[in-house]
Amino acid sequence: MRTLGLEAIYPKPHLSRPAPEHRIYPYLLRRLGIAGPDHVSCADITYIRLCRGFAYLVAVMDWFSALVLSWRLSNTLDAGFRVEALDEAL
């Protein structure tokens, strides 16, 4: 594998250690009892590397059932596709 320049994909050591100067925000859902579906939702935006740039993926999930309520994919990081995903989830 070294000859071909291949490397295994696994968590490298010390990658999850926060820098001492970074602020630590409180986890606001710690004591919240999630009673059922549509009680707590979350949204996340990530990018997917392509040959010629990036694609951006937004997903809205329900925390109780862990189901994806809606998602959108875009080649730009404008607000339009994020608002569409949120509207569909609601």
C-alpha cells in the first residue's frame, strides 16, 4: 500500500481534542426529554467534494425517530435550497 501511496481511512490520533483557546458551548438538549416525533429537529449542512468543485447537502432530521424529514443538494451555498428543505420538513 505504501508503494501505491494508499492510506487506510480511520480516525487519526488527537483529532477530537479541542484547542485551548476555542470556546466550549453548552449542550442545550441535555436535560430535555424528547417525548415523541416532531418535538426536536436538527439541520446540518455539509459539502461533497467533486472533480470540479463542491456540492452542498442540507438535511433536516427528527431526533426522536432519527428520520430524515427533508434534504436538498445544491452546487452553490445560497439560502434558497436551505429554506426549501426547511419548508418541506415543516
